[in-house]
Amino acid sequence: MQTARIGATPKGGICRLALTELDREVRDWFCAQCVAVGCTVTIDDMGNIFARRPGRNPALAPIAIGSHLDTQPTGGKYDGVIGVLAGLEILRALHESGTDTEAPIEVIDWTNEEGSRFAPAMLSSGVFAGAFTREWAYGRADRTGDTFEAALDGIGYRGPERCGAHPLSAHFELHIEQGPILEDEDRIIGIVTGVQGMRWYEVTVDGQEGHAGATPMRLRQDALLATARMIQSVNAIALVHAPDAVGTVGLVESRPNSRNVVPGQVFFTVDFRHPDDAVLEAMEQEMHAAFARDAGALAFAVTQVWNNPAVMFDGACVDAVRDAAAALGLPAREIISGAGHDSAYVARVAPTTMIFVPCAGGLSHNEAESAERHHVVAGASVLLRSVLATDRR
Ligand code: HGY
Ligand code: MN
Ligand code: MN
Ligand code: MN
């Protein structure tokens, strides 16, 4: 699969961060593939790519098949990619079979879904849905200080269309589950009914740098020690609200990060998720109280950078997926997504749902991520049937 070679890592994964040269390379490839099967490609000013196959009725808003081509630094070959490639495969199949649809069909690559380089995740589908302003998104910077806007211009993908001014009549996304449920229950299709709520925070803890050898323990202001207590608290809060709550500290930067200097400052991130936003609110309050205790005499600051409420998907779209799985005799079950997806935002502006297929061991955001070929094919078949059923409605 061509896309798996662009950014391939020695351990068999992909490192193709948003708006890097590798992202540009895969975008160029994707656009060329879509043009080759008769699509017109438009790009908006957040770099979202829309590859449209005309329908009999150009007055109808397109039925979209969307996902993302950017990956985590230690990402896999399936997260996001199968959703875009399944869309491309459907464009090819319709083209080669000469099948006409009433509405246009449009395959979308949403920019910066992962949020690993430019936080938060789903930044561009968020602007599309009106959750963020373009100006705020443009100013988001990665850990080297590069802004989203500069990186977007750097790969030449700031398109002419205003992000959000692009009506869709429906949006479907095929994605691996990124968790263990489908595999555990021997199901091939996840009928995704919604996405859980998620909140991201950035925390800075300020202590005092000092000599590791000459600074007595009682006089230290060790920012990393306080951070360690805070990380324990994040974990404890998630456990209190288990099994539905999850809490993760994924990024920690200790400064000056020198083995013989008492850490003077630490920057770290918190990712809380839960299907019920009221519980997320409680977790946030508990976090503030815990951090005040954990920090002791050290100063700290907490900034909420993302608050993405839980979302339920469109009933008619979910029914189309359920009916397609049943018609194909595929073992399926309803599921709420633990992972965030562009569909969570697109659902605010168009009837939307998702189709999950299993991934081995439920593993994702890991270079060992894998999925059975026949499961991905089954998911793409459900996707095609769901799109055609929606077109006939
Ligand atoms: O964070 C997420 O859930 C998504 O994979 N970006
Ligand atoms: Mn994804
Ligand atoms: Mn992901
Ligand atoms: Mn996603």
C-alpha cells in the first residue's frame, strides 16, 4: 500500500506527522489518485482535501467518506489511512464499473486529526464544524515553535476554499476500533453510535534549578517530583471513575533535563475521557484539587486546551450501517468510540456515523498496529452499501 511506505518506520509503523514533507508527499499521491478516476479536488484554507466524484444531480451536497492521513510519531498503518483508502477504492470501483450516483460522492482527508504535532486533535474538522476559529488554529504551535499556519504554507496546502463553507449531505468514516472489544467478541463490524467526551490540559510546574550534589533535600524545589505526584493523581482520578473513565499523561518535558540538575520546570499534558460530560467535569474539579495538594509550595498553571463533548451519531446513518452489516451477514455490535475522530466534529454539521473493524489485540497508536485484510474489506463493503443506501434515500 503506497501510503504505508510514505513515513514507514523500521518497526513496521508509520511516522507521518501533520503538515510535514511526508504528509505533503502522501497528499500529492492521494490527489493524483483521485484525479485519475475523474474526481475534481478542492482544498480549503485548513488544508482539508475534498475529492469529488460528480453525481447525476450536481445540486445535491455530496455524500462524504472522510478520515485522515496524518499519523502519530509511532503510528500504525491503519489508523485513519484505511478510512481514506477505502474511500479511494470506492471511487475507483464506481469509476471502473461506470456506476452513477444521484448525489456526488466525496472523499475527504482531514488535516491534523491526530493532534500529536499541533494540539488539539481533529483541529481542522473542528474548524470545519465551527468549534475553533481559523485564526486560533493557525496560531497553534508544535513543540519546536512552528505554527500550524507556517507548516500549512510550508507544504503548499493552504487552499482557496474557506474551511466550513462546504455542505455535506452525510459523512461516513471507516476506522479501526483502536480497542479490544470487537476482537474480544469475535465481531467484524462496529456500528458506532457516538464518541465519548474528551478534554486536554497543559500543565507547567515551576520549581528551582539547583545542583544535584550540593542542594540539600530539604531545600529543594524539585518540579519533577511534584509532577510525579500529579501524574499519580491523574491516574487515581481515572480509576475512581473506572471502568468508563480514562486518564493519560502522554507528554512530559523536564527542564533543563540534565542528570545533575534539580529539575526547575516541567511541562506535561493530561488527556481525560468519559462518555458522560458531567463525569468529565467532576474529574476536572478533582484534578485541580489534587494538583493544589501535590504541588506543595511550588507554583503551577493548568490550561484547558480542548473540551470536546460526547457526541451521538445520526440515526439514519447508523441504521444504514446496521442494515449493511446485516445484509452482508457480518457479526456486528453497537459501540461508542473511545478514540476521537473527525466524525465527532463533522456530526455537528452533517448527518454522520462511523464503521469500526477490529485491530489485532486492540492495539493502536503503536507501530505494531495491524488489522485482518478481510476485516478491512468487510468494513469497506459496509461503507459502500451505507453510502449507496443513503444516496437512494
Ligand atoms: O486522540 C485520539 O483519540 C485520536 O486518535 N486523535
Ligand atoms: Mn484515527
Ligand atoms: Mn489516532
Ligand atoms: Mn480519527
